[in-house]
Amino acid sequence: MGLLHLTGCPTVDLGDTPADPGVCRPDPMYYRDVIWPEFLSPADTTKSCVANSGCHAAGNGRSALRLDTDVTGDPTAHDRNYNVVIRFLNCGTPDASALLTKPLAGVDPHGGDDIFPNTSDPAVTAFEGWFP
């Protein structure tokens, strides 16, 4: 009977463990109190992501970012919207988040045109405040 000779591979360092995609979950209360009213659905409909038909309202949106607009009549709407929004975040590099880069002038093409002219816009400042 022959001997089985086993050899192992040396240990390989694969670097840092990548972040779990579910880890990017910034403060949901900041989302509810600041991001929704100042960044996504402000009173100024020209800066709103959900006010105009064909944008990001759940009923008539044209992209993967579809949000419920009736957040006062449906107590779970903010939770659903939060869970949609976090898919468009990059917590490691917040300023590279699609939620910011798409509507920000001159960064990523956005079917709804540019909403925020530059990073000095108050809505952009509100977004940046979500990531301590």
C-alpha cells in the first residue's frame, strides 16, 4: 500500500476583508429628519428627486431608485425608502455615492439633469452630514 503524501499551500494574504454590503447603513433618523426633507423631497420641486413625473417616485419613476412619496400617510414608507436609498451609498467614500453623484452637476450623467450645481449646495452639505 502506497503512502499518500499531502502538502499544503502556503498561506496567502488576501488583504483586508471587504466590507459587508449591508454595513453601509448610516443613521436612519438623520435620513428621516434631514435627507428626506432637504435632499430627496425638498419644498423646492426643482430640486426634488420625487416631485416630477418620471423621476424617482415609486408610482412613475424610471430607475432603480424608486421612492414612496406618501411618507406622512404611511408610517412604514420612510423605512422602505431608507432601504432603497442605502443601495446607492458608498460609506467608505460618501462623495462617490451614486445618490450624490447622479444629481450633482458635472459628475455622473443623470437623466433628470443636474439638480445640485456644486458641492456648496445646502442639500449636498446635508448629505455630507450623514457620514460622520
